[in-house]
Amino acid sequence: MTRRAQPSTLSVVIGAGGTGGHIYPGLALADAIRALEPRARISFVGTERGLERTLIPGAGYRLHTVDMIPFDRQLGARRFLLPAHLLKSAVQARSVMERQGARVAVGMGGYPSAPVILGARMLRIPALIHESNAIPGRANRFNARLGSAVCLGFEAARGYLPRRARADAELVGMPLYAPLTRAERLRLGEGARAHHGLRRSVRLVLVNGGSLGARRLTEAATELAGRWRSRPDVRFLIKTGPRDLERARAVLTENGGYAVAEARAYLDRMDLAYAAADVAVCRAGSATVAELASCGLPCVLVPYPHAPGDHQTHNARVLTRAGAGVLLPDAELDAGSLAAALEPLLADPGRLGTMSAAADPGSHGTASRRLAERVLELAGKLTYPITFAPHDRESAVTDELERTNA
């Protein structure tokens, strides 16, 4: 068997897309690889429909797109087209990796990562996947069946992997694109609060719905701001996402909540927002949970109820079971329940301090470098997995998808 010639310059192709929860860790990994190997050529594979279209080029990396569709049971009859889409996009990803002279492929989770891992298997180059959630998504459960090396953001994910991947999976933590430690949060504290115009006696509640915002969090927070409009001791900083900014500002104007709340589509300096805040109200995406744990920010977590496998609830429990956060189910969320969750925290600085100390940063702060070292290790090797004969490819992929969705 003839080995593919290895180019002298390290080339890595990373599959990441859909939401910031997959993209930002991929960018953190790319930066860490560059730090270890400055001449490395790094590119990404994604789709035209996700945030990767702007985030990845904006970070200075090249994005190649493929025609993959989500691993989603809500596709209805279209789900039967998934094997064909996967094979087509895997061939596209393989072509990208051939042109880039890739020596290793990485899948960061989300449906754009599956074509990269399958394409890497077609090319017989090493592949690594990173699972960021406490419960693996469908794409990574599929990827793990292809014999890829697996790294975990949270130990809880191990038990949900395919049996043959469990023992060898390595816990590395969650790569943080803009890591913020507890010490750094304390160092930035006074300057961050001045940046946001906060007096020493004021408590700041950061409401963060993630990359796109979360309408239910925004609605509950803007209504609560109206109820608390006369309080001199509380301020809200609400990250709405672009779609809900004008609506949120209109509500705050109508109910008087603008006196204690500010709504923004984006927060360019999340490190300053985390450092200024006394408590956060967030969804429980894996990147958010890792950031909260790393910087020790007390939180009220409202898991997104439609996440595959309810993985956000499992993510949230990493903090709530440690006493670092409070869990508020989405079905119970309104201004009243949010007030009931926040009041005891805002009134008790000692409890906020205890919650902050209970947050375990674990391995998140070093995850980017550890994952980058693993990529470099794999880049020096070539593996030779069983390949599909042309007439067997679609049936083999279909079998794997059925097992993944079982």
C-alpha cells in the first residue's frame, strides 16, 4: 500500500459550524496550533447556513463549505436523504483536504464535522474529534464509530460514547477562545465595572443567551427590569442577539426598565462583561458552562429545552451539583421565577462568594494547548482504516446513521 506523501508544512482541516459552541472552540484550537507551529496551514470546513460564514473568516482563517444538512429528526422525510448528503459532502471535504495537503483532520462537533471525519477516513489520514457537551451530539456519536481519536470537554460524556470509544477517550476540557480565569476576572474587576459605569454598591446581572441570543431569557429579563426599574442596587446587561435587539429596547422603553437595563446585540468584550458581573443568567451551552467555571462567575442556568439529548441540562448540572449555579427550567421561566432565583443571590454577597469558589475550572484553561498537542502528535502518523468499496458506501453509512440515531 502506497502512503500519501506528507507535505513539509503541517496542514490541518477543522470541521466546525452551526453555532458558536462548536465554532469558538475550533478557533481556539486553531490559534493554539499556530502558537505551537507558526507555519501551520489551518483551514475550516462548514456550511453556508451557520455562523461560521462570518466568524471563521473574521478570525483570519479560510472557510470551505460543503452541502451537509443537520442530523435532525425534525427534518421529516428529508432525513432519508441524510446518507446521500453525507456522502456527497464527505467527497467535497475529501477534495478540500487533498487540495490543502491535510495531514490530520479535526471534528469539533455539529453536523459540518461529520463530512470532515468521513472524508478523512476515505483519505486514510488521522482524525480527531472533540466532544464539547456532557452528552455527545449525533454527529460526534457517528464520528466516534469511524475509529477517530476522541477528546472530551466533560467526563460525563464518556458513558454516552459508542462502546469501543469509551476507554480510549481523553479528557482535555473545553478549548476557550477567550479564556478568562478567576484571577483574571478579579484583576479586571474594577476597570470592567468602570467600563460599564457601575457604582460599587450596584449588582450587575449579565443575561447572555449565547451567539444568537435567547428570546425567552431576553423577555424574562426585560420584564423583570421593568418591575425593578426603581431599584438603585441592580443593573441588567442583556445580550439579545441581533434579531431581538429592537424588540427588547422597545419593551424597556415602554415599561421603564431602561432605567436599570441596557440591551445590546453583541458584547465585543465578554471578558469585561464577565469581570463586571456579579451573577449571570445564561443558557447552558458547553462553551458558556466552561467559561463560567473557568472564571468563577455565579449563575442561573436556563437550559435550552430542545437541545439534542437534553444535553444543556446535563451541562448545567456540572455547575449546579457543585453549588456554583442555580438551575431554572425553561418551562418555569418568567419574570417572577427569574426574580425568585436572583433575589437570594443578590442579597447575599457571602453566598455569591461561596458559589464562585465552588466553580471548578478543571482542565478548561489548558484545553486548547492539550488538544493542539494531540493534533500535532497525530499529524506525524498515518492510519489505514477499512475503506468502503464504491457500491457499499451508502449502505455502510446508512447502517452507521441508524445506529447513531437509535
